[in-house]
Amino acid sequence: MSVVLGVDGWRNGWVGIELRDGRYGGAHVDETLRALLAAAPDAVAIGVDIPLGLLDSGVRACDRAAQRRLGARSSSLFVMPPRAVFDAPDHAAATAAAKALTGTGISIQTWGLRRKFLEAEAVADGSRLPLYEVHPELSFQEMGLRAGDGRKKSWRGQRARLRVLGAHGIDLPEDLGPAVAAVPADDVLDAAAAAWSAHRIAIGAAFSLPDPPQVDGRGRRLAIWC
């Protein structure tokens, strides 16, 4: 049996959807990424909706490639700044650093990814966990979500996402357990989409943006998988 995990961050931690042979196998939630991953120790692929590496300068090729593929939904992807930007103490300093390095600042939303990025990087560094960067909106698009299907926080958008997940054999139960009840629906759906991409990675059906992946100064492969 092939076990995979899709992971998304939410305001109080991380949520994960586990698939077994491509079908729903469980939901997990925890304050830390490390603890969440421990809930699925047999996972052969883990799709995480968080950047898993930055460049020392310039824009990551995976971000540009994913934006092009997303088309009308490209605004759902935050272009990640060079590493030095996340070393800044606050958003104002980060914006100044980004302008110096790339010619443009960073949004408050991108700055808001800093804490979870650093947490994920600490988990990835020195581990042999099968972690892969994914992007749920790209996953949903590849599953068949249409441009007019609505935003992920809307009723229409969430119904559409449930529909395309179901079409790929991922049927999420109404009751995911008391721990997951507090997690916003769009984060649960994003974790399920990440799990779909993780399953594709596990069976050798996934592709990477770019292909081949870019390599950063630390030897990490920078790619968004789907």
C-alpha cells in the first residue's frame, strides 16, 4: 500500500490529508510540522504547500513557471524573494532588501510565509523525509478545476474543489475528527490537493516546474511538483 501525505499551513499550525493508494486515509493536525509528519511515518511522498528552498539572488524559476501555467489564477502564487530578504527583522526592512536585490518589494502576504518557511526548512535540513514543494491551486487546475469555478474561500469554489477531488477518487468525509474541526475548509481542501500531487509523485506520474529542477546554492532542487 502506498501512503502519501499532503500538508498545508493554517493560522494555528499545519493540517495534513493522508492518502492510501490514492484514496482518503485520514486527517491530521498539529501545531508543528515535525509533529504532523510523525503522524504518517510510512509516507513515501509528502507534498507541502510551502517553499522548500530559496535563491541567494534573483527569482526562483519554479515560481515563474508555475505562474505561467496557472494563467488566470497566477495571483494565488507568491513569488519568493532571495534568502537575505527573510533574514530581515520586519516587513519594512524585508521590502527594502527585496528592492535592493530584485528591484521590487514583497507583499505582506509573502512576508507572512516567513515563519512557516523557516520551520519547514529546519525540518527538511538534515532529514531524509520525502518532502516535495507543491501548490494546491496548480494541483486543482491539473485535476480539472475551471477558471470560473470560484475562489477557494467561496461556497462555489469549495464545492467545485470537492467535485474535482471526488472525480480523482479522493472523497473527504464530512467528519474529519475533532482536531480538524477548527481548521478552515479551504486549508483542508488545499491539503487534499497537495496529497493528490504527492500520490502522483509516488506513482511516477508527476511533473516538476521547471523540468529539470533549478538547484540552489545549498544543493537543493527547487521545483514545484504536480
